[in-house]
Amino acid sequence: MGRAGVVSRPMFLSLDTSTLTLSLALVERAPDGALRTLEHVVVGPPRKQSELLPGIVGELLERHGATLPALEGLVVGLGPGSFTGLRIGLATVKSLAYATKLKVAGASSLAAVALEGPEGVPLYCLAVARKDDLYLGAYVRQGGTVEPLEPETAMSPAEVAARMAAEPRAVALGPALVDYRAALESQGVAPHRLLAAPTFPSAVALAQLARFPEAQSLEALFAMEPHYVRASEPERNPKFPPLPGPAPTARLKED
């Protein structure tokens, strides 16, 4: 039973830190499996996510009379996106899950962007990788599901524009358009094909995409890694030899 004699329903936390905007949601699951967002918190820069996350999670749960151990699980955006942001988000989720024995589910941050796009057309979901380098996830949305058209990759704005010229039905959306809309228009992409929203991956959309495993070992929890797509700048620096172990691309995990 919940407060005031109300039957409590399973709840879980969902968060995305793949951009400078933190998206955090507390979601309730109905008996028929339908999801209802109890609260969606969005905090943009200049707040540091590493300093913000522990407190804001506790405050959100407290407002709804919930506790971490009582949750169904935790959902995290796996990117691609900011290397630092992804590490902060996943490290936070892993720590909370380890302490409370909660299950963790991950989903692509670009797929979450696609879930807020129009239906039935190719969606080129874009996030900033580094200067003049964009992550691209090509998806199509049908109702509450999205299907990948190809693996997520990274390319220049000129290459994105060429891809859009080759697929006239495609539209672009996502956080990269905040800074790269003008660059894509200068490459010949029509303004109406560059959607104004969403400007960050939503934790609410992530919650709809993620699926909790039936069981989760500690090994599986700590093996979960972000969708890096490409190596980080330190890993690309020829002054430093590669670390022992698998190459950076081996860290990519399938959904």
C-alpha cells in the first residue's frame, strides 16, 4: 500500500546525461504495462552534472514519497554524446544499482530523440561529437517504437548534408542543431527539414524505450558501457600508447 491507502505501483528512475542538459524522470508502471511520468526534471548548463545528480535524485524521490530500494530499476541513456556526461551518468547509475541491488536498463540517447520525431520518415538524429564532427543515428518511428535504419556513426556536417540530399524524405533533429543548423543550411539543407525540437534526449522517451532484464548479475551491470561510436581524444592521441586490452571500438555494446 502507498500513502493514504493508495495501492502503490512500480516506479523507476530514468536519466540522460549525454548532453549538457540533464534530463531526469520518475516513471510509474501501470498493471497493463503503460507508463506514466510522475515528474520530469530538466536542468541545463552551467550546472555541473557530477555535482548535481546525487542531490537532485534524492529530492525527486522525496517529493513523491519514494525510496531507491523500492524502485523497479534505473534507466540510463547510453549516448552517443558527451564522453564526460556519459561517464557521469553511467557511473552514478551503476553506483546506485550496486548499493540497492536494482536492475539497470540502457537505451540509445539518439533513439530517444527519434521517439519525439514525426512518424514514417527517416529521422537523422544528431548530437555533437566534437568540433565539426556529429553523431548521427538514423531511425524511423512508428507509434511508440523506433527502428534503426543503420548503425549509429559520426560524420561531418557536409557529410550529413550529402546524406540528406540523397534521401529527400529525411528530416534532421536533435541537440546538434542548436549549434550546427546554420552550417547545414549553408550546405544546402532546406530549413524546414531541420526540426526545432527536441534539443536534448528526454529521460521520458528513454523510459519508453528501455527494457529491464529478467535478471542482472554484477558482471553484467559493470560491463555496461556507453555507445561511444568513436574513440575519445586521449585514445586518439599518438603521443600515448594504447592501454592493454581490447581496442576502444570493442567497448561498443549492442542494444
